[in-house]
Amino acid sequence: MRPSTLRLVMNLWPPFLFSGIHVDHIGADWRSARVELRMRPWNRNYVGTHFGGSLFAMTDPFWMLLVKESIGRDHLVWDRAAEIEFRKPGRGTVRADFVLDERTLATMRDATADGDKYLHWFDTDVVDTAGEVVARLRKQVYVRRKPGR
């Protein structure tokens, strides 16, 4: 699937669509993505700020997708763990940027060349329009070379 097609599908996917999550960009080379969460009456919590589950959901699949599409078909890639720290109330539109660099991919390929698994933590900040951190997330991605490859 092309990145532009996946972006369209994700924007129409009901859990994103009805949560106010919008995928702005997925790089043509699968090395970057940008996601926004827009404040809507139906995605506010009791105190009028972004629901924490939506802040987490907006970041959930992207590191796994970027690694899976960038590292090649010879590897298994899964999400393994996640952590979230809420730093301040989120209001208005918030965004998260994901950039996967070649050095990280090279480390993953080297670490899995003999069939071993490799676990990598990615850090992502969700920021508001002023650039202030609303939430800080960590995602652990599991990578292993497929048997026989």
C-alpha cells in the first residue's frame, strides 16, 4: 500500500475519524508521519480537555508502521510496550511528529542479522499549538528477522 493510500484509509477509519484524530502526513519513503488531534465536543473529558485515551490513540500505530514499511519484508515488527506521561492539560489542536532515521534502521538490521530479537524504545511528544508538551509517550517496538531469511 502506498503511504498516501494508508493516510486516506486511516483518516476514514472510525476510531480515528470519530476521535478527532487526523493523519496529516505519511512520508513517501515511510520515514515520517504527522498526526493531529482536534478538539471536538465528543472527544473532551469531564473537565473539558483532551481525553487521555485519544492522546494515546493518536500515536499508537505509527512507530510500528514506519519501522515495518522501512526495514523490509525480511523482518517481523510488532508493538511490544507503551508508556504515557501527561504533562499538562491538552486543549485545542495538538500534534505528534514521527521521524525514523537511517541510523536506527541500521541498528535494527545489525541487531537482528543472526535472528535475534531487538527491542527499541521511541519517544514522542504530543505538543499544543504553542509547542508546549501536553503528553510524552514511549513506544517499544519488537523487531526480529524472519526465520530462513
